[in-house]
Amino acid sequence: MNIPALQRARAMCLEKAEEGAHLDTTRWGDDNISCGTVGCIGGWMTLDPELRRMGLRNARDARIPYDFGPPLKPSYGTSKGDLALMDFLELDDVPTRHLFGDHNPSDWTAAARRFDDVLEQKVS
């Protein structure tokens, strides 16, 4: 488990809640990409400077063709999408699905609570 990355992602969620950022909109420069999917948390993570310093990237950074999804879909090493998040956060499938699965959190605070669950190892 990559505890520093999980803690930073949790903090990012709380910061975004404080800013009033919309969970379903990922912003990159002057582009707005509204996806309305659970992948948006991962997309926001790829824009966070601290998580980027830790090595998380997105398809646009890696110049990966967008055939596997939007340009802000996460990439880490040779992994893309959900596998990139799983590898970056050093998680198994179940906690990764808890964070990013199809039961999309309705807001940033709910997303932060999911990171709490994983950090407190309530999900395994």
C-alpha cells in the first residue's frame, strides 16, 4: 500500500470539496472534459502536483493514443487506466474497486471517506 499517495489523494479530495470543484469535470489547461464517470477521481489525481511528483501521469503526458479512454485517464509506468491506479497506489483489486469502482461517490467528501476506509484497512 502506497500510504503517502493514498494520504495525498485523500487530502486532494478534501481540498476539492473546500474549493467547490465539481467531481464530474476534469480540467486541463483550457480544456474541459466532462465525463461523469468514476474515472474522474483518477483524472483529478493525475493533475495533482504532489501525486505527479510521485509518478502518476495521464495519457496526455505519456503521449498514449486515446484509444483506451479520455486523455486524462491515469498512466503509471506501463499501466493504464484502473491498472495504473492499482499499481501506483499499490493496492489489490478490491480496495481499488472501492475507491474507483462503479459505485461512484457522489461528492469529494464521500471520496475522501473511501480513502479513509482503505487507509484504515476496512476494505481488503
